[in-house]
Amino acid sequence: MSSVISEAERFNVKHPNLCPLLRWKGQFISAEPDPTVQPSNDGLFWCIHTQNCIGPDGELAEPGNCSSRTRGCHGTGICE
């Protein structure tokens, strides 16, 4: 049974257990945040291992899913 999480938690890229293999466009923008510009929060995430939005275990690669160390592929890209 899956639990429902808020959108803020689902897209929280500052989660302490976030998988190091997760990537998102914001990581590659070298600009200071501008408080006068609304954040894009585009939700485009991918796994380095699979090179797409689906992780090695077939689940979505996004912070809400990729911040659980109980996920089989967390940190390794290998599902056990």
C-alpha cells in the first residue's frame, strides 16, 4: 500500500537521504535565486544509472521516491 505525500515533499531536492544518482535541471544552472522570479519547479528528474525518468527498479525517479534508503537501487543503481 503506497502512502500519499505532499507535492512539496515529493519534489524536495534538499532531502537528507536523497539518492546521489538522482539528477534534475536545476543542478546545472549556475545562477543565484532571484526572489522576483517565480521558481520553475518543473519536476524534470532522471536517474544517472538509467538516463531517464524511471529508476532501475521501474519506479519514478523523483525526490519523493529517491529519498528512501529502503529502495533497492538507492545509491547503487542496482536492484537487489
